[in-house]
Amino acid sequence: METASTDRPPQPSDARSSASSVPTDVGDFDELYRSSYETMVRLAVAIVDTVPDAEQVVQDAFVSLFRRWATIENPGGYLRISVVNVARQVLRRRAIARRLTLRSEPVDLGFDHLRDAVRALPPSQRVLVALRYEQQMSDSEIATELGLAIGTVKSRLHRALARLREEMP
């Protein structure tokens, strides 16, 4: 989906004319889009690190939500999980590209030690850290959203935080 060159996020109504099946309650979709777009971009940035990639992740998640709008009981939860899953796909593609690339990427000389330490976490721990500290979700909410046992969420978060403490001066 192409984005407009304006300062506002692309509006779902911009793509409505090209959609083959428009949900019956598009107003609810528009409201969810307007109220969730920035929050979902922040979540995606916490996982994929760059704003352009994060915006693309969120747009893909909204497209998926729009296509299934009539059949989804919890659109907000579906959207959040879609953002996490699409962001994971981006991370997997990056890992594959790094393995296949023979030359090194240019070095960014700006340092953000915390962000660098979070980037170094395995994707499963990075997602939990993003949901916990970016989205301010409780352990039980994270467990419900990701379909994990609460003990698994707690132990992975504990390991992630221990690793971050080791990395930080």
C-alpha cells in the first residue's frame, strides 16, 4: 500500500474504493484506525527499530484487519497480534538478508545503549519487552495476547531484563 506524502497517516477511507468487500461498519474501523495508529507504530518501532519499517508493518496489519473485519470479535487484540507477527516477519527477513549479504552495512556512529541492548535480545524476548514497556501491558495481558502461559511470560521477561542489566553499564 502506498503512503501519501502528507504529514497525516494514510486514511483507511483512501483505500476503500479499491477494496472488493467493504465491511458494513466502516465507521468503527475508521475510529479504530485513528485511535490506534500511533500506538501501533510505537509498538512496531520497539520491535523493528525504524519508523518506515514500523509504519509498513502497521499498514499491513490494518489491511489484514480490514479484510477480516466482519468476522473478528476483538479487533484491537487482532490488530496488536498482527503488528507483532508482521514485525517478527520483518526481523526474520532481516536475519536472512544478513546471512546472505557478503558486504558489511555502514556503521551508525550514534549510540543508544539501551536500544542497542534491546535490539540484541532474541525476537521472543524483544516482543515481550516491547509489549510490557511500550504498551504498558501486564504479564497476564501479554500471556493472553500471545497465547502463552503466564509463567512463560514472567520467566522470559526476567531473562530479558537480566540480559539487559548485564549489557547496561
